[in-house]
Amino acid sequence: MIDLLPTAFKATLSDTALDKLKNIVIEGETWLLPPLVDLCARLREPGQQQHGTLASEGQAARSNGFLHVVIPPDTNPILENGSLLKGLRERALDDGGIYLHILGALTAGLEGTHPSNIAGLKKGGCIAVSNARRPFANDLVLLRTLEYAATFGMKVFFYPDEPSLSNNGVAHEGYIASYHGLQGIPWIAETVALSTQLLMVEETGIAAHFSQLSCKSSVELMRWAKDKDLPVTCDVAMHQLYLTDDNLEGFNAQAYVLPPLRSNTDQQALHRGLKDGTIDAICSHHEPLNATAKKAPFAESTPGISNFDTFMALACQLVRDEILTLKQLVDKICLNPAKIAGINEDYASIGGAVVIDPNLEWQVTTDTMHSNGKNTPFFGQFLQGRVVETLFD
């Protein structure tokens, strides 16, 4: 067994858990890692329980090694009332067995016109604030809102997108979208928003995290920002590392996700950004959907991929393909996300461990997926690598 579990985490395991660990016998190589930390997942509760719940998706997260999950504020109702957050966290732990970390709404109602009650959100235990993928009324609103958030020492999570350029598109603007007659989303829709937000960070000094970068130019902009020592970090969704817009062939709605799957060139740039440390973390961007959500024509279906169940197999593939070493992978999916979320102390004190068999071959089916959402472009495929035990007292 390759043991990359920090000593502090081992100290949190009970004698029963340690005995269980000793009795886990798997042929070949296994990995012992700290619990995974996910910087972006939608668990669908509150407001969209037809797709998933804190219980169903929490249990799916835990079964796949995620003990800490960050959710964005664009639920229904929007997460802008600090007094409601404690109940969500308690139910996530009681019913789903996970620790929920909440991004509060940066602007009131996520309408992008004026700041939310950031003081109340901080008091309610939000780890940061965000406007999700919702636009701001103008750049002045963005600037003043960031200045206001900075007075409370709140980090801001961005999901960069310029709506006037993405223009309700559904696929990466390129040959595949043109061939299928789909409204395209140019890569510049992401980078124009990202460049503006980075300049605002430089002006205000606020700490910021940029989630789900998808294209080459975004990686280059983040490299520039880090060279200037701006207080920024970023992540990429796991599916962007192994899927491209080629997977949309035949109007495959299972591959419809926002931000869209990009080109092979963009994917290679994401790999390089992971290797050289420009990209700090990998998130799941888990978005479970019910059986009917993907049955409409491509552009009318609901975007999203259920990612908890396939996450570790793709993570193992990153090591096999020598895109990351195992130690680098632990940084990207465990340690760095905990730092970014600002939960380092709780992460270590809560502890836990995950046992992974990187060589376990399994087929993605309704029976092998723990999530309520079976919406995945990997459905029916054989993948290699899976969590076999999540140890947590």
C-alpha cells in the first residue's frame, strides 16, 4: 500500500477504523490518502430535489472519498440568509455523512446590482462569497462589491463568463458546434470575464478563487496573475481533462455542460497548467440530473454531468498518463482544496482516510453509480480505479 496519509489524520482514526484498515486486503497496489475536498458540487438541495438531495448526493460523495464539499449559492432559495445555513450543514452531516461548506451570495438575489448581507453570511459560517455564473450589472458594481467584501476579509469565488459573448450558447464555438448547428460559446467569453476580474483583484487586493477554467488563454492569464503575486488560485473540473467537444458528436446531450467541453488544444493546456502548478486544484463540478433532463434535444436539455462516481477513476488515469505524480494528485484533490476553502484546521482535526484501488476495473452503470444522477458521458464504459473504503469516525 502506498501511504500518503498525513500523521495528523492517522491520529483521528479509532482503533476500530485502524483494524479495519489492516484487514483490507486487495491484490496489487492500493493507495491510502486523506479525504477528498471538492471545491464545486451541486447537491440539488434546496430547491431541486427531483435531481438529488443532501442525503443521496452526500452519501454518493462519501462513498467516492469526498468528505468535504463546497456548494455554490445558486440554489432555490439562493444562499443569502446566514441564519439558514446551519440547518443545511447539519442535514448534510446527519443524512449524507459529509461536511458541507457554503459559498454565500455575493450580490443580493445574485442579481448583480448591489451587495448582499455579507456580514450576515460571514456570521452564518460561509467560507466565501460568489455570484456563481450570474452576471454583474456593470464593472462598477463588481468593483464596489469586491471592495465591500474585502472589508469583511471574505474570499470571492468566480466562475468567469461574459454573457454578452457566451450569448446563451450550448457548446464550444468550433467545428463540432458548427457541424451540428449548435449555438457556440467562444473561449473569449471566459477570458474576457477572467481578465476583468483579475484586474479587479489587483485593484482591491481581495483573495479570489477562479473555478472551472476551461481554455488555454485562461491558463495563460492565471500564469500571468501568479507571476504578479496576486492573491489568486484556480481549479479545473475533472471531466475537462478527459473530454473535449469531440464527445458532442451525434448530439450527445450527456456531454452538455457549462462551461462547455473545449478543444484538444485547450485540454492540453489544462494538462500543462496542472503539471506546472498554475492550476491549483481539481473539482468534480458534480451536477446530478434525473432521467428526463437529458431526453430533450441537445440545446433544450439541461446542462450538467454527474461526476462523483467517475472522479477517482479519472484521477487514477492522470497518474497513469504521467500528467501528475501521485503526490501531486493528493495536492490537487485533497490538500490544496482544503487550503483554498480555508478549512485547513477543521480538515486536519476531523481527519479520516480513503483507500483506493487504482487498478480496479468497473463498468459505469445505474447499479455501480451511487449518485441519484446517472447523467454521464461515461455511461456503459469500463473505467479503472475506485475508492474501496472511506474511513471516518
